[in-house]
Amino acid sequence: MPDAPGDNILVTGALGQIGTELVEALREAHGPESVIATDIRESEDHPSATNGPFITLDVLDNSSLTQVCFEHGIGEIYHLAALLSATGERNPELCRKVNIGGTRSVLEAARTCFTRVYSPSSIAVFGPDSPKQAPQDAELNPTTVYGETKVSGEEMAREYLAKFSVDTRGIRYPGLVSYKAPAGGGTTDYAVEIFHAALGSGHYDCFVRSDTRLPMLYMDDAIRATISLMRASSDSLGTSRAGYNISCLSFTAKELAEAISERVEGFTCNFVPDERQAYADSWPDSIDGSIAHREWGWVPEYDLNEMVDAMLRGISGD
Ligand code: NAD
Ligand code: AKB
């Protein structure tokens, strides 16, 4: 067994919406063999599994995770395996098990193998009592189980940093909009599905009200933010490092549908709220990312129009 830590990178949940693009970006930056993609699902044709090493791994299996870290000289773990809000609220026990248990398992492996950890949080940490433009240090009283698991994730990351000096970092991602992989069962999935519907049938039944405003970000910006945070000097990071608010977009479902209608002739959208409306209503409209800007220089590049253009180009294959 080689000594840990090495220079290699391990990604959990690598077949998901973020993993698909993060693995691609990390392999471009570090070389395909340096990035070990893992997921509980097997895959023979997913790019994360075909463009470099792939291992089927349940993140709850701490002994296999630790062994993989040692055997592959891992120095950095990007922990993306989780259940998102809509799936999580349908199965709260599994959500707690995977999200809290999985994060604990990754942090333990990191402690044993001396690796750094990126573990994302979410705007779901905020509850209905937060200001509609949520500050970094708002009280965190989420009303979803998913949000509770994300608050626990931030707490565990702070605990492992303070007690065991594990270098932990995270971002409170807003809803992420991308086309290379399907969205994974969240409340913000409408902002992805709407593009596929517009270019497919030309109609979308949106599952939140037209005036629902949420923080969102195009995936290219999310990947850039993730890698920038992991490259930032540890000395520059303050007490928010387990879950930074970052500057991002903020638009209503109606504004998104209108931006698409301006570009896709004949596109129609109905608003037919379901149980996900309540989760969206419990989250802020926007978030204040000034601390991330000050500490590691975060500035997004895509505005709403640029994101809509990029999504339509990407799905059309232009
Ligand atoms: P996703 O659902 O698309 O992917 C998650 C992956 O984890 C899936 O491929 C799934 O097979 C895998 N997985 C589930 N249980 C596992 C287990 N026990 N062991 C190993 N793998 C397992 O999710 P995503 O959108 O890529 O999100 C990644 C992370 O980012 C999550 O922590 C999520 O909470 C967070 N996040 C995502 C968004 C977003 O809009 N996508 C927003 C905020 C936060
Ligand atoms: C979800 O909707 O569950 C995610 C998130 C904001 O955490 N996209």
C-alpha cells in the first residue's frame, strides 16, 4: 500500500448532475488517471466511468472507502453522493442515512488517510425565518429533512477541522442548471427540465408557481467556484468555510419561461405546483455571497440570458 496522502483525487457520487461535470473538469486539469470516479450505481457508458478510473462504491462503506483512498494515493475527496430534497422528503430515513452517514464516512476516511475534503452544502440550510436575501450567518432552521442533513454536514465538517485538522471546505450551492446529466431529484429540477421540454414537446408543466424566485447558478460557474475554493489558500478561509454562500442568479420560474419563449418559438408553460412548492417557499430568494467574494474572490460569469443561451445551445448540440 502506498502512503497516503498522494496527489490523486476521489469523487463520490460521480455519476450525478455535478459529478458528471466536475470529474470532466478535474480530469482535464490533472489528467484522467489522477481522478478516481466512484458511485453506488454501476455504469458502462457514463463519461465518468469510461474516461478514467471508475469504482463502484457505497459511500456508507467506510472500510472500502478508506482502502480505496490508501490504494490510490488519494489526497483530496470531492464528496457528492447524497439524496436531494424531493427524493429525500419522500424517504427521510434514507436521506438522513445517506447524507449524514455518508458525510461522516467520508470525513472518517479523510481523517485516517490525511486527505482534504470538499463536501457541498445547499441553500436548503435556510428556513422560512431567514431573510429573503439570506446572509451568510442567518440562523439555520430548515423545515426539510434534506436541509437538516445539510446543516449537519456543515457542523460535521467544522468538527473534523477543529478536532482532527481535516481540511474541509464547502459551498451552499443554489439550484444548479446544466444539460450534460439529468438533475437528481431536487426541488430546483424544474429549471433544468424546462429546457428539455422546450426543445422537445414545446410545452412544460412547471411544478412550482410562476412567482417562485430562487437562487440559481449555471453549472460552469458552479464547477469553477468549487475548484477555486479548493485551490484557495487555507489561511484566507474563515469560519464560513464549511458552507459558503456564493453570489449567483435569482429569477422567478416565470422569468425563466419568458427567457426561453423569446428564443424557442411556440414554447408554452403552465404552472402546476405540487408538494415541491412548499420546499421552494421555505428557501430564500437570493443569498449574500460577499464573504466568499472577500475571502477567495468568487464572482459568477453567467447571467440569466447567457445561461439560457448556453443551455439551448448545449441541448441542441450546436
Ligand atoms: P445527484 O443526485 O445528481 O447525484 C448524486 C449521486 O450520488 C448519484 O449518482 C447517486 O447514484 C449517488 N449516490 C447516492 N447514494 C449513494 C451512496 N450511498 N454511495 C455512493 N453514491 C451514492 O446529485 P448532485 O446534484 O450531483 O448533487 C451533489 C451534491 O451537491 C449533493 O450533496 C447535493 O446535496 C449538493 N447540491 C446539489 C445541488 C444541485 O442543484 N444539483 C444544489 C445544492 C446542493
Ligand atoms: C434541491 O433542489 O434539492 C437541490 C438543492 C438546492 O439543494 N437542487
